[in-house]
Amino acid sequence: MTAQQREEINVAGAAPALSHYADAVRFGDLLFVSGVVALDATGAIIGEGDVVRQTEAIFQSLEAILAAARAGFADVLKVTVLLIDVEHRTLINPVRQRYFGAHRPASTLIGVKALALPEILVEIEAVVGLPNR
């Protein structure tokens, strides 16, 4: 791996990292997006207690990360969704469908006991195939 193949992407105005990580890492023609949660630029929870509002905030953040990499939702190859309550998948699916449109990435849903902060109900990470530049 050379330095030219790996590029860290951090979006200005995005939520501060909760740990030591980049918003995304580009390697060759792939982009690995860290788990995105519903935090604003100050680190405050967006949509506390509302999984749909949190999911909307996550997709807005994901859209900004994709734009920073000159990609879009059609380029997303795989998403992993972590949910505190897997029954909420039916609530968040309409948000996903609105952002992905006709494009359907590979997807994994994982039910978890807890996420990084107790108020976080959902976290989404992605793998993206970057378009030819």
C-alpha cells in the first residue's frame, strides 16, 4: 500500500469523531465510510428518541461524505445498519428508499444492545465504489 492509494476524508462541519477515525478512507477505487450516527456539528444528538429522524440525519451526513469523495448513493455497494431495535427496520426503510432510489446496495442489518452513546438508536456504515475520475 502506498500513500497515493490511501486518502482520509473528513467533512468540514460534520460531527466531531467520537474516537480516533476518519469520516471515510479511500483506497484505490473503494471508499470505506465509518459508522455514521445522528450527531450535529457540536456533537449533540439529532432526533433523540426518534429512529426515523436519526436515520434522516445519518443519510444527510452520508450524502455529504459521498459528495466529498465525488460519489453518490448510486455508487454505494454495501451498507451495514446497526439498530438497537431491529423492529425499527420497517420505520427506516422509507428513508433508505428515498436516498437510494432504484439503486439497491448489498445490506446487512445487525441488532445491537448498545451503540457509542445511549441516545443513539441507529448507526450506518458503507462501502462505496468510486466512479472513474
